Amino acid sequence: MDITKTTYFLSLEYRDSSVRVTVSEKNTPVVPVPV
């Protein structure tokens, strides 16, 4: 796989997990964030 693509996907994954963490801290129960 291309290094640029790998970095891009990792960035998306990191950002997505950050959003989920923020949401889970504010809301209970935790609702999955649609991508």
C-alpha cells in the first residue's frame, strides 16, 4: 500500500476514535458515531 494512503487511513482512524471518545465522555449510554 502507498505510504500516503496508509497515513491518510491512520489519520481518519485516529480522528474517528477521538470523536467516539469525546462522545462517550459526554453521553451515556455510548452511541456509535456514524462515519
